[in-house]
Amino acid sequence: MNLFVRMVVYLTIGVFLLACESNKEEDLTVELNYTHQKSQPRYRTGSRPVLINKHHINVRDSLEKYIYDSTVLNESLTGTVLIPVDVNLEVEYKNYTFENPQIHYESGISQPFSISHSSPPTATVTVSVDINPNYPVPVAETIDNETVETVTTHTLLWSDNFTRGSRSTQQQKTSYIQFWDNASNTTWDNISIGNSDNMTWCDNSTMINEAIANFDNATYEFRGVYCNGMYWTFGRCGWGNEISAHDKNVGDCACQKSTDNSYTVRPLISNANWGGVGKSCSANSQTLQVILKRSDGNSL
């Protein structure tokens, strides 16, 4: 049984109007800041504290659910997003833990609100946050003088925010290259790709480690390797290789239509089509991720 079920997040919105021509729709830069102090580590009965690793928000249309912008809050628990004026909006909030970065721990959605040209300089949005019932809860071990096999999981994570219509920055490209360079120092048995809200995975260790070993090889590629219900592809796209997974056999460097069953990661491309979940060209702003895992078994 959880010691707590719900918390409330207060977000302060500072409004800054951007200069635009009078005959064009004006945008707002909205800065969201927590108004409460950083929370203490959460505890579940009989377990270690739950430590939050990442706070993510989407600002979206409250009716159509179209996401106007997203961001991962920084260490000061602040972030900046662009939203339109005079539109009914809502804030979707999710956080993620160090222990399980692929599935959100808590989430919530604010009541609808809107910002106009006559809005006050600050406003407060309240988000009631609930624990994800699907978040894995550790089960206490019982040992009766028997040998227990334990498994230690090692994780290597790459994560970065990408904006619709904008090319990858040099810093983003460098970070992505360094991730694959670091990955080549060991052998991995699981890979997950996608965004912070929607990931797919594969446990074909041969495919994974050959892709890692050939990350800088412009002539190496594979197409349609079936794993965990998806067809995985690796190959040249722009200035570097892409890795992707789809519900059908698809070649590399292709533009996929909007579907939840298409996952593409290619920040080294020379244009703004850096990939994404669903549409892989002109995709909505999102946080792309690649997660590698390996497990070691030990007897106690």
C-alpha cells in the first residue's frame, strides 16, 4: 500500500509577448516554474525512497489534445514553452525515476486555461498528480538459508529535446555521438528507442551490438530485422546513421506517416527531420531517447 496517493503541483506562468507583425497571429513565451519547494524523496511501504530523475510537461489544446510545445524541466524545476494566445490549453505533467526511466511514475493534467493579450503577467496552474498504477513496485525478498540468484541491470541512457521545424544543434549531435562511443565499451542485451512517453524495445543482442560496432560505418546497414513485434532498421541518413523500428518492413531515411507504431531516431541528419514517434518528418516537438541495458547475474 502506498503511503501517499496524490500530490498537487503549482506552476507559475510568466507571460512574455513576442514582437510580431500586426496582421500575424502572436505567440507567447510561457515560463513555467514550481511555486513550492522541492519535494522530499517519496517512500513506498517497505521499500527504498523513490527518486525523481526527470520532470516533463506538454502544453496542449484542451479539446483536440494537440501538443503545442513540450519541455523537460531543468535542475531548478523550470522550463519554457511557446503557446498561442486565446486558445483553451492544459498542462500535462509526468515525472520519471532513476530506477525505471522508461515508464512514468506520476502524472496529471491541469484544468483548462488560456492566455490573452490582457492577461496579468503571472498566473498559477494547479495539477493534481497521481501515481501510475502500472509503475513496477518491488517485491520484498524472503531468504531461508538458500542461494538466491540476483540480477544487476546496467543502463546507458541518451535523451534530448527536439523542436518541430528546427535542426539538431551541434551540441545535440555531439552528445548523440558520445553516447554510441560510450556504448561500444561493453556488450548490451536490450535496446529501447522512442520518446519519453512512448518507447519500443528489442532484446536481439547480436543486432544491437553489431549496430553499435558499426555506428560510424557509412556502408553498414540492415533492414526489417524482426524483434518484439517490430521491424528494426539501421542505415545511413544524412551525416550519420539512423536507427528505427516500425510495424512493417521500412527502409532507412524514410518519412513515415503519423502512427504510434513508428519509432525513428536520427539527430545526425542534415535537416529538421530528426525522427520521432509517429511522423518521422516534420514531427511535433518531443524528447527522443535511446536506452541500452545489460544484466549480470550473481549468486548470494
